[in-house]
Amino acid sequence: MWRLLSAALALIGATLTPALAQQVQRSECLAMAGAPPRVMPVAFRQAAAAQQVEITYAGHSTYFIDTPGGLRIATDYSGAYQVGRLPDVATMNKAHSTHYTLYPDKRIPNVLHGWGEDGKPAIISTRIGDTFIRNVTTDVRRYFGDDFGADMIRDGNSIFIFEVAGLCIGHLGHLHHKLDDSHFAQIGRLDIVMVPIDGTYTMSLGGMSDITKRLRSSVVLPMHRFATPLEEFMRRIGQEFEIDRRFERSFRMSRDTLPSTPTVIILDGV
């Protein structure tokens, strides 16, 4: 009887193993967002310093994220906004040419398009170096020169999410419409979020402010700024957000150094 049971268990294990191997990678940001509060045991030894990421504002919608493992990521990369060495990962959105390039430098090993082909959405769920990268697609408006058709291109934009060093970092891309509950569920928790605040080319400042308030990230990084008065954005998101204006273009952040009050960080060193 024991031999029969052992053989059956071995057969079940052999059947399950390939299926488990094919599962998509697990998002810690989604798991943390849906998990109940946990009791953390008190350690009586000095905890190791949390790993830091460095974030640099290059301009427009391009931020560079340098990870503890040495990976360099550039968001909405067109090649026009470059700081230091080339990125190892370039994410792109196809709203217009300042957010992508079809001819990136061949030395960039990983180019991730936020749009799909043949009407299918882009599906990104990959680990590169020490970073897990995934996307949540949204629709995008058509621009002059596009083929005639519906006003919106379905799944034409991606919100990219980078999970590294215990942080959940989101880039909203060229967002053109409000997010519904399904979008927020797919996004999960964002500790740091990059938000376009132009109020015209993307979506209204009121709509973007509502999204920012609902995400309630510890750090909000405005982008696609143009001439938008920062005071108007701050007025709309409310007094629960503080402002930290820095005359530099980079800062470092770890899980341990996230501000306790949601904070808008303005990098004016560009």
C-alpha cells in the first residue's frame, strides 16, 4: 500500500512541476497590496541597511532608475533625454515620438514596447537583473497622421511597474483616461509613482490629481511638466501631500527612507 501511495504522489509531482514552472512570475507589489497587515518580529541585532535605488529626471517623461544590482532603466525612452551611460532597459510608449524610438541604440540590450502588434495588448512580465518589470495597458488617443478609425487606440499605452529593492515604482506613461477599479487592482501598491501633469496632452489635471490621490504613493514624481503651475497640481491633490523641491536631478531612496507622509518631489536640476 505504501509503495502504491508513493508512486501516486511521485506521478502527481511530475505532472505539477512543468505547470508550476510555466506560471508567470509573482508580483510582490500585488501580493503586498492584497495581503493583511503582518506583525513584524523585533530584531535584537542591527538590521542590514536597506538597498537603495537612484532615480534621475532626464526630462519630459524620461526617468533613469539605477538599481542596487547595477541595472539602469530608462522610462518612455526616445534617446533625446540622456544622462550618463546608456540604459540596460528602455521602456517606451507610442503616444508620439518623444516617448519612443523605433531605432534605439543597438547597445541597449532590452527594449520593451508598451504597445502590442496586430491589435493585441503588450504583455510584459519579466525579470531582468535584480528587477521584476510588468505592465498594465491603457488606451491612448489618436494623433495627426494615424490611420482613421476610433478616437482611442485600445491598449496603446502601458503603465510600467518596476519592482526592485523592496520598492514598487510605477510610471504612468502617456495616460489619456481615468483608471477604473480593474486598473488599480492590476497596478497594486506603488511606493513611488511618476505622473504626467501637463493637463492637456495627456489628461486633465483634475483627472490626474484624482488618480494620484487614490494611488496615495509615498513619493510622487511629476513629469511631462511643460508650463503647468505646480501650485495648481498641489492644490488639487490636497493638503495630505507635502512638497519637497530639490535643485538637483537625482535622489536615492530605499524602503526604509520612504517619507511617512505622501510627498511630491520636484527635481529642478534638469
